[in-house]
Amino acid sequence: MSDFQIAGPERDLVFVDGDLIVLRGPDARRQRIDIALHHMMGEWFLDENAGTDYFGKILGKSRDLTRRAEIRRRILSVPGAVEVQSMQLVLDPRTRALSGTATALDITGAPIDVVVEGIQ
């Protein structure tokens, strides 16, 4: 598995000396997990059920178990991610911003550290 590297909140392509940077293995999976977590349900016109259900299961009046299950579902939806070993999530009740970390395993057994931030 390989992908072009993207970075920043604008998710721009990364160039070094005029060349696109290509990610492979766990780094590519980490990036795909980040993309999956930031893909909101209803955002893609061809399948409005695809994506993360932020308004129904994460940012609304939902329980911690429901939020964790939705984040776990999205991480495991990425090809090559096979297990979520740990997850720490914090929902700020005042700003309704979700942040935290998770550690997933890929098909090679390599850990993938996932940062959940900026979701509100």
C-alpha cells in the first residue's frame, strides 16, 4: 500500500525538492486512518452513509461507549488495520471538541499511533 503524503489542516500534498513524497506501510495506513476519521458521514454524494457519524454518535448527546465504538469502526474500516489496542478520548462539554489518541495494529503487527484532534 502506498499513498502520496498530505499534511496540514488543508491536507495539501507534500513536495520535497519538487518531488511528491510517497508513504508506504504503517505510515500510509496512519494517513488513511486520519482521512477516514475526518470524513464526515453525508459528505460524499455517491454514498451519504459513508464516513464518520459525528452528529449522531460522537458530538451529540451520546455516551462514551458509543463514541469509542464509532472511532473504532472507522479505524478498522481502513484496509490493513486489524486491531485497536488502546483508545483515550476526551470530549470537552463546553466546546464539544473531541480529542485523544488511539493505538492500532496493522497486518504486519506494527503499531499505528493515531491522534484524534480538531473534531468539533
